[in-house]
Amino acid sequence: MRRVLALAALVALAGCHSAQRDPRTVVFLIESSPANLDPRIGTDAQSQRIDALLFDGLVAHDASFQFTPALAERWEQPNPLTLVFHLRGGVRFHDGRALTARDVVWTIESMIDPMRSGAVISPKAAAYAAVGTVEAPDERTVVLHLKHADNFLLTNLSTGAIGIVPEGSGRDFWQHPVGTGPFRFVSQQIDQDVVIERNPLSWAIVPKIDRVRFAVVPDAITESLELEKGSGDVAVNSLPMDSLPVLAARPNLRLEETGGTEIQYLGLNLRDPLLQDARVRQAIACAIDREIIIQTLMLGHAQPALSLLPPSHWAFAGDVARYDYDPARAKRLLDEAGQRPGADGVRLHLTMKTSNAEDARLLASVIQQQLAGVGIALDLRSYEYATFYSDVTRGAFQMYSLRWIGGNEQPDIFSYAFSTARFSPKGANRGHYSNARLDALLDDAAASEDTARRRADYLEAQQILARDLPAINLWYRDTVVVHNRRLTHVVPTPSGSYTFLETAELVD
């Protein structure tokens, strides 16, 4: 309560001082700089969300997760090992160059075989492991010859997962990225801002907004104040929940909300001797009171999660092992794992790494308090986001918490996050979980053309993951957008993407 009152007081004070700003530029507040705006490399949330505005994939997908045309106006699969894409005509890169099939070939080859192309080493390479060769028989036709069937290749060729770059784009492409998307890159200052502007050559939609400045504001209270005083126009899922009622009451601001697919999870390192025991991982899950966190920290703007997939997904499994808040069960599991309390009541010591963002630190503090209730002493270590994320991707952690954003809307997330072949940096299996049965199920689902069989594979895969618990699903976060009223036609997406900028407008 004191924090809310303090924020209200600061907001009232800030409201007395309106900042001068370019009226044609939307100032979009973000917590951290994108790690890399080369769409072949950047895997963090900010990189992927901004890249989705700058670049296009061969296909896109709609709200029902069905594929729709993008740079490819049509495609066919004459057999399980061949995909043929027919590119739309008249598409140009931001620098005026015409898009051709050679650009698509270069993009894919530079990720799967960087030595041959002399381009980049892509952390997304494993997503294209099924691709054997890529051909461009003419300027507007791309043919992919596969080594084995892969039902998720279209997902990995869609906007947001991939971005087609110009032929010859090399290691320094991130410094001045050039795509075909509705916005084009202007500048970036690390830890300060990224500026993009309307692309008048856009083949799909020409935005009505002239320019967007993504301003990096790591401190959430400062971010709230920037919105209130008018020096910031919009923020998505980056504000502390207890600030939302205060901001929603301000006459110059609006709050938009929709149910979200963005999922908060707790990552665990299974190479760690303490966390190798599934009973310890299960005990951690039973010690976390998700409901009270949702009601207090999230103010009800979230729903408990049983799977990485959204509940509305055709492959979602709700019939899995559950770990509701149960401290007594957590203690029994720890006893069974040989982790009995010492004289000080502590059973084991663990370390959780977190970014220095306020909401991340607050969540970690609550988890620390809850785990202490079952005898787990949790040491918290907070880092600047780039350092924190680097540690996570290279497996230098015992525990951490992050959100899956967008990538968990298709079932290939299970392979990307948990298959043995996707140990980081080849994927996002950062905790080095390995289960031969899970690998077999995911391989079968990727190759099978029988939807019922694939669903059965995914149902069993989710049951295995719920039992082994290599990561703990916490909740699906609602998408909450706070914006200045001068920004109109703001329609939040379940994934929390920034694509509403493509159709939003500024009013005087």
C-alpha cells in the first residue's frame, strides 16, 4: 500500500511538468535493449518483437495459429521432403533492393551453414536441422529439400521466428538491419534506445505512425512516471501491477487488456547435483503459492499454467501431474530426496539469478520467502539484463525465471526447450534436460502427418514434462498495454507483440 501511495504522489508531482517532445514520434518504453536485431541471431523478447516490425517471414499465422501468406504468396508440399514457396512480386527491402529467391536462400543457408556463407553462427540453427539444401530455380521460387519430414518448419519460417535478410548480409548486419517489414531501422544506442520509422515501400501495410522510439527504461517506477508526464506514450507488460490502477485513473492514459499466451516459468539446471533429483524440483513447485502471487503481485492479471502451450491450443494437455501449493507435500518430497532440515531448519541452499528489473526482483523475493517456508534457503543474485540473459543462455545458473513470449504458441516449443538435441546454444534447453522417450515422441510428432497421432504424442510429452519437471510453469500473463490517449486504435495481442503499431494512429 505504501508503494502505491508513493507512486501516486510521484505521479501527481510528475504531472505538473510536461516534457517537450516530437509530436510525430511514438515513445515506446521497454525494460532493456534488444540483444541483437539480426533476426538470425536475436532470441530475447525485445529483439524478436522489434524484428517482427522490421522483417517478414515466408508465411505468417493468424489468431487461430493457422498459416497465412507473407513473403510467399503461396506454397505447396509435393511430398514430405519438399517444400516449394512462390514469392510475391514487387517486394522491396528498406534500401530499395528487390526481394528475390536468392535472399531467402542466403538467409536460411547463413543460419544452417555459417562456414559456407561466411555469415553468422545462429542460435536458431537447430530449428532448421531438417533442411538439407535450398534452391532458387528462378527469381520468385524457393525450393527446400528436407533430410527428414518436419511439421514445424512452416512455424520456423513464419514472421517472428525468421526474418528474410538481403543476400550477402554478414556478421555486422545487426548494426544496420535491413528488412521488408512495415517499419525500417533508423538507429540504435545500446541501453538507450532504438528508433524505427514508417516504411513507405511496405508491401503489406504502410503504418500511419511516422516514427517509433523504443526508449530503454530499466526502472519500472521511472517508466510509470514517463507515461504519466507524457514523455512516454506506451508500455506493454513492463509495468508493476500495483501501478496499473494509479495509471488507469490518469485522464491522459488508457489501459487495454486481453488474455495472454505469454508464460512465466522457473528454469532449473539439471546438471546441478541438488536439482538433478526430480523430487527436489517437485518440492520447489509445491512450495510456490501461485494463486497468492497472481492475486498480490499480478493483481489478478494472470492465470495459472499447466503447460507451455495456451489452454486453447489443439495440442494442450490439462490432464497432467499438478503441483498446487502444498508445503507439507514439499517437505515430504525433500525428506524422500534425503534433504532433511539442519539445526537451523535449512534443508538445502540454492541460488536464483534474476535481472535487475523491479518486477523480476520482486518475484524472486517472494519465491525466496515461500521456499524458506519449506527449508530451502534461496540466495538471490541480480544482474543487468544483458549479463543475466547471457548467463542463462550459457547455462550458468541454478535457477532463474523468464517468460516465453510467442514461441510457446506452437508445440515445437517442447523440442526447442526440452529435447536432447536442443541443448543451448543449439536451442533453449538451458537446463540440459534429457529424456529418450520424450525425444522419440517429439521426433514422431514432427514427422507424422496424422494429426491424431501427433496430438497423442504431445499429450504424453506434456505428461512426461509434468512428471519430470525440468522447468516449472507458473502462469499465463494477461497482455496489458498502458498508452497515452493520443495513441489510438491500440489492440493488444495475446502474445504481447508490438504489431499493433502497424495499425495504431496518433491524434492531435
